[in-house]
Amino acid sequence: MYLITVFGNLLIILAIGSDSHLHTPMYFFLSNLSFVDVCFISTTIPKMLWNIQTQRKDISYKGCIIQMYFFLLFAGLDDFLLTVMAYDRFVAICYPLHYTVIMNPQLCGILVLVSWIIIVSLFYCTCLGVYLHSAGTHNSHSTAVTSVMYTVVTPMLNPFIYSLRNKDIKRALQAFF
């Protein structure tokens, strides 16, 4: 999953950077989101994989502070970029001259709303579930599953949700290869 996430996000960055038709605000935000997702997942997963490989579960205090700093930094950047992208789409929906006749503002609004509800609930509900449950109901298996959901699955799905289903990205990838 880590390799899929890194490869998928780097592919999006390369496709957007190599195609001059994709040098628009929306794709600029998408490439930044891909970069932040690579950084976000790379703050925790390599250490976790190392711990699994070596059967050790320790981390130094300094290492923990550094890892938490970058984890929170990239999580915040991820949220900020998603907010900026939502605003960008809002502006595009409110001013339909930016859209073709087929893609009307009502349809765009519904699609954006559904996408945001899914992503926000996946990220925030699993995050809240991990950190706000009581110690009496602590279940390490469910905690691990929900942690993987928001630290691995969400960054892995972002390229597919935001980019790879897009015909312009597909065209840029075909030209790239």
C-alpha cells in the first residue's frame, strides 16, 4: 500500500508537471496534494515497516517528537489543501463559464459534496475513533485498523479520487509514457 501511494502520487505530479495544458489552479492544487500525501505517509510508514521487520516497537523521545511534528504538519497541510481545492471548485461551480454546458453547477455541487462527505468522514471519523475512545474500551486491533485507514488508505485513494479518473490526467499520462 505504501508503494502504491508513493507511486500513484508521484505519477500525478509528473503528469501535471509534464503537460502544459494542466498548468491551471486546480491541477496545481492536485499536484501539491499529491506531494503532501507522499510526505504525510512517509512520516510514519517507514518507521512502522522497520518496526515490523525488526520486531521492535520502540522510538526515542526525540524521534517521536520529530515524527509527530511532521505528521501534524502534513495532516494540516492536507486539510488546508483540501479546503483550498473545495474553494476552487466552489468558484468554478458558481461561475459556470468555466464549465461546459453538460457539467452544470447543480451536478458539480452534488459531486463535490458527496466526495467531501466521503473523504472527511473517512479521515476524521477514524481519527476521532482512535484518539477519543476511553481506555476501558481499548482494542488494539481496531485501533490499528483505524490508524491504517487514515494514515495509509486516505493518501492512497487521493490519486484515484482526484486525478486518475480525470480524462485530462489520463491523456497526460498516455503522452508521458
